[in-house]
Amino acid sequence: MTNRILTITLNPAIDVTYRVKALRVGETVRVPEVRSRAGGKGVNVAAVVKALGGDSIALALTTTAAPDEFRSGLEELAITHRLVPALASVRRTVAVVAEDGTTTSLQENGFPAVEGAEEAIAAALRDELKAGAGAVVISGSVPAGMSPDVPARLTKLCAEFDVPVIADVSGPALRAVAPSGAVLMPNQDELAELDGRTGVAACRDLVAGGAVAVVATAGPDGVVAVTAAGTWQAWPVEVVSGNPTGAGDAAAAALALHLAEATRVEGVDWVAALADVVATSAAAVLRPVAGEIDLAARGRWIPLTTVKEVR
């Protein structure tokens, strides 16, 4: 058993966070505080895994140009990484966080991946799986130039090594990966993209169709988890305000560590796992930057989180 978590980010970013008094469209807004860091959903997951005491490695595409700001950013964060140069440049995302907690996100689509990127990321993943992994988390969008079925292909590669996978993807990538044996982790909007439905029934149909589990997140309304063995729902202790940008990534990090400890989905203690998922997600909202969590708040909330089995 290993708690080494591999995260895969196909469309990385430089995340910029502006903290302002208020965002007023059409006016000049002064920005008294700016933070910039290497990001992308998988990078955020790796950072939270590290904060929770796990061993993480971020596997990601990066720019073919120099200097590589994304690589330098990972080094500044002390996140272990393996990068595949395949993009003309790494996109930027901007989160504008007002004093009242309202957050506006501006996200560039990113640059197309070069030819051969799919094979290169698969080869890098195979090498890392040979070195050992407790779980793999595939997060975020798929850049142009790569097929939306890449997450599904990578999931099947992980199955060759008997390593569980969490897929936090959306749109065509979610549709392609749904029957491939991953733990799906959509939010309500992403779940609705599949056939317009949300809730337990939609999750159960995905499990019947080939997902080993579905953990559907709903922000302040908590999460629903469906497996072949049962269905559970968990609610946060309290509604928190702040920056929700990295909440889903924090949830994936918490779940990945439980998967790694159990070695397979069938062995997961879902009551304990979902309490952790909900508390860790809420603890991320308290922090101003995605990829960080409030460890003290998480510790307080885990034992107080309500988790019930749904019949």
C-alpha cells in the first residue's frame, strides 16, 4: 500500500487571484492584493494532498518555450512534478474575490497540444505507475489538439496496474470516461450536462453503466456518493463564504487519500471518507487561493459532519 497520489493536469494554468473591495463592471477597480501561482485542477489536488500529509506528484503538460513559468511555479510550491512539454504557452486564469466573498472567475481556454502529446502523457503515466501509486486523479479540461477520450484511455492504463482513478472532468471527456471504471466526481452542472438530470438516480445510472462510484458535489449542499454497495449523502457543518475555486480539488484530494488507503473502492469507509471530503472542501473555501486549505477548520468539522445512508 502507498499513499502516493498521482495527479494529471492536461490543461494547466497560471492562477492569478485579485482581492478587491468590490467588482464593479464598467468601472476602474483598484487591486490592493494579487497572488499568482502554478495551477490547474490537478496541481491544486497535489498541493492539498501534500498539506494533508500525503505524497503527491503532479503530472502535467507544460509549455515548449523558455522560460517555463509553470515549471518554476511548481518548484516554488515544492510540488514534486513530471512535465511533458506540449503547449505553446500555459494559459492564465483570474479569480476576482470581493470583500463579501463573491468570486468571479475568468478562464482562458488554453493553447492546443502539439502532435504526440497524448502518447507522451500516457508514457509518462506508465513510468510513474511502475514506480507505485495509491490512486490517480485526472482533473480539469482537455486542451484542443487532444481527444476528449484521453482521460478514459489513461483510466484504462491505470487499471492495468490495479490503481483506482478519480476523474474530475466535464463535457465530452466525462461522457467518454463514465463507463471506464473510474470514480466520477462531477459537480451538479457537470452531471446535468450528460442527460439533464442530477441527483441520486442520475448517479446510480452512471454506476450501472460502468463507473465504480460517483461522488457528486453540490457546494454548500454537500455531496452524494453512489457505489454498487450503497448510497450516502453528507452535509457541511456550516455554510462558509470565501473563494470556492479550489473546493472541488480539495474534495478530490481527500477522497484520493481514502482510496489509496483502502486500495480499491470496495474497501472505502464511505462515512469517514465523505465527512473528510465535505470538511476539506469547505476548509478550502476559507483560503484565498485554490490549492490551500484551513487545516484547523477541517479538523473541527470532520467529526461534526453528518453522513447518512440513502435507501
